[in-house]
Amino acid sequence: VQLQASGGGMVQAGGSLRLSCEAPRTIFSVNVMAWYRRAPGKQRELVAAISASGSTNYSDSVKGRFTIARDNAKNTMYLHMNSLKAEDTAVYYCRASAYVVGPGGYWGRGTQVTVSS
């Protein structure tokens, strides 16, 4: 099973991007969907997650700037990123899993986000 992530690119600090992640319906409808990122030289970190019912949580570093959303009709999750900073530069991955914490689940290929200062 492969999730399809897209929408990365290069943007100046203060700009915005929207990432998308499409999953098969059987996966999307029952799982927590989440975005992770890995910056150069750093460990992968959870950015934001959204449950099947729409509950969300965010890392402190993106709270107030990023918004996670899901469109159940399109089996697609989004990450709206505003007020981007250089430290947001990373490869962003989407994941579908039963729980945010713990192993397993399904991953998408990463999409690069580069923020220039």
C-alpha cells in the first residue's frame, strides 16, 4: 500500500505551501492520518495528526501556523503551512496508522519542503 504525498517545493520565509496525501479508501477511512518530517541531521518528528473523526494535534513548533485537514470524500489529507520558517525545511512524510504512537502503519514517499530565509 502506498500513500501518495505531493505539494512540496521551495518557498521564501513567511510564505505558504499546501501538502496533500492521498490514500486508498480502505486505509484512509479507519486510520489516524499524520504528517511527519525529517530535517537534515535530525530525527523524524511528528508534525500534526488527525483522527478519523477529525480530532487534531500539532507539535508545538508548528502550532498556530500549520493546519491539518482531511477530505473523506477524496480520501485525501492536507497540511496547510503558513508563515513558513527556515527551520521548517525538511522532507515531509504522510502516514496512516491505527495509532499515532507506535510502529506500523502505511507511509508515503517524502516530499521536500525548502524554506529560504
